[in-house]
Amino acid sequence: MATEIKAPVFPESVADGTIATWHKKVGEPVSRDEVICDIETDKVVLEVVAPADGSLVAIIKGEGDTVLSDEVIAQFEAGAVAASAPEAAAPAEAAPAASAPAAAASTQAVDQNQAPAVRKALSETGINAADVQGTGRGGRITKEDVANHKPGTSVQPLSVAVGERIEKRVPMTRLRKRVAERLLAATQQTAMLTTFNEVNMKPIMEMRKQYKDAFEKRHGARLGFMSFFVKAATEALKRYPAVNGSIDGDDIVYHGFYDIGVAVSSERGLVVPVLRDTDRMNYAEVENGIRDYAFKARDGKLGIEDMTGGTFTITNGGTFGSLLSTPILNTPQTAILGMHKIQERPMAVNGQVEILPMMYLALSYDHRLIDGKEAVGFLVTIKELLEEPAKLILDL
């Protein structure tokens, strides 16, 4: 007897989702807890797993379709795998009988690896799948791609060649649209200002060089620069509580805890997983936490709970070679720290010129809550703690 496969129950902040990928076709064997479908929301990708050993007997929502919380997306049969062909096992999704040469030709062009809804759309319209540009994950064709395809064109979304000039139009992913909305809102609804400073990274680099092997052997984690910045930011937040605050309507919320978000770039866009209670974490826990989040982001495994909340954010444009930038606030937070590329520069030290590895730091802040004196003092504190890491470790 077939059972219903439903979309997960979305959090209150997520209205709906989009079927990103069906990993299994109708009739294909599947094991219990094996991922059969990915649903993309504006925050994370949610996985739908098989409730038991068996197979799909019908796919109700194809790739690219919008789904609501707890909505039925497929029919599943536990036990023996259906022996019939996919179209026979799922009458609702089967292509209509060919009544004209065009229909017969389109049936031959249908790729059985496509989602049933896509196969049906291709068969009904007589469009050759090879002529349609897929915008789904991995270049797969969605039902919307078929609907938007214009006869006489070889690809859709639009690819137009004018001489050697080519354009390609693709829709934004839900995550990128959401990130765009939040960044635009931050620039329009906050009094954002950025202050800059620079830090001599030589002390941190020498300490890291001296102890990185012993650190990794003891803790099973690589000693990077980010843990020093997270711990320095945590200490600075203790000294400047407004930087750790947020604005909620007409209220100012001062947080008595330190949850620092670390911006991570993924194929789907920028995500900001949160390290909880960083004042209670040691350097190894910070490094392991960041590493785990990086792996999750790469594999699309970050959950809503990983990115919810946060009182302060750190972003590292230096990973990509950025020398200087003005980071945009991650609202409702009121400040964000930007790290940048380490570059050797001639510096005046005690009347002498020395070549030192320097990094520009940027602190963007909401001037509605944070005054310039606090913002500058906060950034200077981070600079001092990093240039004299003994103070940071000894809590001085």
C-alpha cells in the first residue's frame, strides 16, 4: 500500500520551498533513510529521506515546483521494488498516448532521467529536451524551463549570440534572492558607517608557526587565524556591550551572551552559521566549529538551527584576496567585522622602517545604536589583543 511522502514542516520564518533535486526516479530501489529529494528554501536545503526500504510509485511535485510545509510531494511503497516501468507505475504522471507524429517524436526525445513532471511537459508540448536549457541543480530541466521555452530557440533561459557576444539568463536561487533582500534592507534601513584600522599579524603568525603542530596533535584541529579573531572579538564585545546589541523596533536589546556568526561562501551563496557562547569556547573548539560549518556549507547540510540568531558577525574577504572592503551589516545585528588579505608593507617601528605582514580591518556599524567612539574603541581593542596575543590568552 502506497504511503505519502511529505515536505518537512518548515520553521515560521520559511513560507515555502522549491523542489531542487529528485535523487530517485519512480520505480528505482531506495533504502530506509536514504535521501530521495532536496527542497531548497531561502535559508537552507532540506533533505527528504525514505521512510523504509522500497521505491517511489509517483512523484507529485517535480523539480522546480513550489511546495508548502507538510505538503504531499510523492507516493512511496515499502517492501518490494515496483517491477513496472516508471510511467506504468505512476499513471498520473504518464505521458499521454501519441495521437500525432509530433507527439510520437517528442516521446522519443524524453530523457527517462528527467522528473516525471518534466517528462510529461516535454511530451505534451512536443519540445525536444535537447533544445531546452536547464536551470535546475546540475543543469537539469525543470517544468518552468519547458513552459518558458520559445519555439525556434535552442536554449531557454535565453542564450543569444551576437557575433561573439553571448548572454545567458538564469533565475536567482532562493538563497541568493533572500541574501539580496537582506543586504538591500541593511543599506536602506540602517545608519551604516565603517571605520578602519590595521593590525600587525607578525605576533600571531609567529605563535601559529611555533605551536601549530603541537596544537593539531593535541586537539586534532588546525590552528588558523580565525580562532584568534573570534576570541579577540568576544573580549572586545564584553568591553563594548552596544556592539553586541541589536535594535528591535523602538527597543535596544543588549545580549548577555556571545554568539558570533562566521560568513562562509558556498555554491548556493553566502551563509552565516553561528558559533554559540564563544566566551566559553577554547581555540580548538572554535577551529573545529568553523571547520564543521565549512564542510556542511560545502555539502549543503547546514540547518536552520545552525544559522539562527547571532549577535555579531565576522567575514573574511582576505580568503579571496580582498585588500580592503566595507562589509554590510547582518541585520538585526548592529556591527560586523571585516578581515582582509595579509600583505607585507613597510612600516615605521621605533623610528626604523620594517617590513611587516599587515592586515586592514573594517568595522561596519549601525550609528543609530553605536557611537563613533565605541566603534573605534572596539576595533582598537581587537588590534591590541591581536598584536599582543599574550593579553588575549591571559585575559589582560
